[in-house]
Amino acid sequence: MSKIAVIKTGGKQYKVAEGDKIQIEKIEGDEGKKMDFKDVLLVADTKGTDVQIGDPLVKNAKVSGVIEKQYRDKKITVIKYKSKIRYRRKKGHRQPKTLVKIESI
């Protein structure tokens, strides 16, 4: 029976299952390095019969994964503009991201 979990990392929450690949905010580590997520908010099976909800975290629960890739996301353009006073600013930004493959819950 496969399990799902809700983890918290980088100020966001992600629903993950074994074998999933998730894009998260950049975390330190080289490609191929194993890592554990200890901030587990929920653990359940896929049918929903065995559910453990944290208060705020589930005790003795961890999600293991492997860093597959460190990269930067697509470029976004940020523009500031004020009319009638000749104020224009244009700036680009690329957010650093990490691709993680979930191995076990």
C-alpha cells in the first residue's frame, strides 16, 4: 500500500508520494545527495483509512529524497512605471530551484 505525505519546506507545503518529483525552493546540496524532510504535517495511505495528522508535526515521521537537479527557473520581467513623471524601471529575475525525487515516506 503506497503512502502520501504533506511536507513543509521553503515556506510552502507540498503533497508528495513515493516516486514523485517535486520542484522546491533552492536547498543546499549537490546532485545525487540524499536528504530528509523532517517537517512532515500529514502521513496517510492512498485510500485514506490510516491517517496521521500532526500537531503541528507528525512525530517520528520523515520523508527521504534525492536531489536530482539544481537549476534556475524561467525568467520573469518586473516592470515599475509611474505615469506623467518619466519613471520606468525594468528588471529580470530567475528563481533558483531544486528538483527532488521522493524515495520513501
